[in-house]
Amino acid sequence: MKPDAIQQMKNGFDALSQSIPGENVEFWFARDLMEPLGYARWENFLTAIKRAIESCSTTGYDPDNHFRGVTKMVKLGSGAERAIDDFMLTRYACYLIAQNGDPRKEPIAFAQSYFACQTRRQELIEDRIRLQARLDARERLRESEKTLSQNIYERGVDDAGFGRIRSKGDAALFGGHATQAMKDLYGITKTRPLADFLPTLTIAAKNLATEMTNHNVHQEDLRGEHAITREHVQNNVSVRDMLGQRGIRPEKLPPEEDIRKLERRVRGEEKKIEKQSGKLPGPKEER
């Protein structure tokens, strides 16, 4: 983005900010931000606002401190007035809304940086994008492995057998390195899951192989540890071959930062943003 365009966007967001008399809190009206953030319809923007409210609540903060529903009167072409719904949004609320947008779009990418307002805001944004991608991939793998465990339990395989099947699948995917061998290679303690340290690509590869196994266990009604192990190994070999065609060897990819540590850091930085934003006064505080 050209410097002139960046300055123009900054000036635009600056001009839209307002303050509550007697309160050291800046805020923006959602209707004013809708178009600058690339939304043409209020209904679509309202969906993003609702997702941001849910995210605020999930993070442990009170949405009422940052999202205040209000009613505004607007003039129609005839000169009459009509009441419309709107929101007063703190900087933190705007930040959460921007996080729900597509960072490949210049207005969203700039808004994420603008509303973060941290000395290391760009690093925070990059961490947040990276974290969400890994969290999504990790959750999909967790669900597919849970399904596999349930499937094979019904087919005569206990928890120890599931561990052996998964380890042999890992050995097939990682060129002979079973689960514990990969942990040793990465310096991961025995009690921590390997997937918490894998790059997003490798997590997705493990998930694909596991989903293939789930499908074929049902499709071919496979039973017993031997048959299911053979299926899971073949699927991991297939995924490894596919990656190899693109010059990717999973065991050669460096480990990523512990996903739990990354999540704690991002949450900590977001907590700073939340505190710096202040809060909107409650109904009894309004003046």
C-alpha cells in the first residue's frame, strides 16, 4: 500500500472517532465504519459485529463495555426522520470486528493495525493470523483423531492399540520417524502432543490421512488393529508422496512455536488492547 493511501485511511478513521463528554474513551459508530471497512450492506456488517461480540465474550471480557447498541434518527429524502439501529464501538470492539475480516483486503489489513494501537501491533496481527490458522487446523485434527479412536474401539481396538496405529501412521508420514522419534527430534517433552508443535501444513497433512482412514474404515468395514494399521499407514504414505511431489518432506520442516505459548502471548497482547481502549459507560453512567 502506498504511503499516501495509508495516510488517507488513517485520516479517515481519525475523523470518524468520537469521545464521550467527561470520559477518556474514544469510540466509533458502526454505521460510520461500515463502508470504510468494505461492507456495502448493514446486514453483512451486523454479522461481523455479532461474531466480534462473541469473540469478546469468549476472551473473557464483558461485551457491554465495548459494544453499545444505540438508536439514531436519520433524515430521509422527504425530510422525515427514521430510527435506525447502530452501535457505539470502543477501539477494542473495532479491533475485534477487523479480526473477522479478510486481511488480504487493504482496508481490513490497515484497520487491524490501526485499531490494535500497540508498539508491536504488526507482530501481533501476524501472530493472530498465524495462531488462528494453526488453531483451526489443530481442532480439525483433534476431531478426526477422536472419531478414529471411537471408530476403531467399536472394531476391537483399545486405547493402546490406537496409540500404536497413530505412531505407525506418523512413521509413514515422517519418513520412518514415529511419534516419539519426532518429539525427540523437535525436543518436545513426552507428555505434550506432537501436533501442538507442528507447522499448519503438517497438521493438515496428518488430518487428511486420518480422515481418509476414517472413511475407509467405514467404507470397507475394517476390523482389528492389523487391518486398520495397514490402512492408516497406506494413507499416510499417500499423503507423504503427494507432499514429496512438491518437494516437501514433513520431517525436515522446522517445528513451530508451542501453540499454547503462542495463544497465551496473543491473548496477553489483546488484553493490553482491551485495557487501553477503556470502556463505554453503563446505562447508569451515561450523561
